[in-house]
Amino acid sequence: MSEALIAQRGPYAVEVTAGEDYFWCRCGRSAKQPFCDGSHKGTGLAPLKYHAETSDTLYFCGCKHTGTPPCCDGSHNRL
């Protein structure tokens, strides 16, 4: 299994829409951060499905080290 790459040392602010599914990139290799584009193939890492219950602004983790995936918990401050 490969280790996740740090895509960004901070969160991505994303407007999510109630009822929609989002696939957060866990590997850090996607060109469509913070979402999956299939670049994880062969890494042993898979995207995390997030279903938005309400429309809101969420802060998706960019460093891929959060303890509360897919949202940022400030882990990038300790890298």
C-alpha cells in the first residue's frame, strides 16, 4: 500500500449540495483535488464517498492526514 501524498497544506473550501455524493481523494495524486480522478489505481488507496445531507461550505482535507476524513481537522499544521 502506498502512502498518501500531500496535495496541499491546507483545506479546500467546497460548496456541497444536499443529496449529492462527493468522492474525496485519499491518495493525494488526483489532478481534480480535493476529489478523485482515478489516479489512485495501483496505490492500495481508494476514494472516500461523502454524501451531503445539507447544502453548505465544507473544508475538505488537502494534506490527506486528517483524523476526521474527508474534512480538515488541522492536521496540516503538524506536518
